[in-house]
Amino acid sequence: MPRYIFDVKNGHRLFDASGFVCDNDTAAIIRAAVIAMGVSLDKPEDERRIAVMNDAGSEIGTVPVYSKPSYKNPAK
């Protein structure tokens, strides 16, 4: 199974060095949505998002971080 990296972006990046093993790109985007909900609880700033990179280092998608947790599918 491939490993995905989840970085928080908001003008500068907070890197996730270890990543997470997911079944596929869709599972990685879902994991990013869960991470975004957790990050939103920590006084979010404008324009924050979770960037999802595959094991080749390519960004496969982003998920916005809202000021309040959202259960709506925000993935792009």
C-alpha cells in the first residue's frame, strides 16, 4: 500500500515527515478530511488547507480547514 504525506499549508508549510499508509488516493483524501477537522479545533487561520502528497511526491489534492468542523465533503 502506498504512503501519503499530509501537510498543513497556510502561506508556509508544516511538513508531515512520517506520512500515513492508505489503500488509494480516495482513502488518502478521506484521511485528510479527518485531519482537517482536527486542525480546525485549534483556532484556525484563514486559507489553511491539508495538502495530500503521494509517495512519488506529487500533490493529489487538498482539503480546506474550516473555522468549525465540517462533515460535508470539502475535497477538491
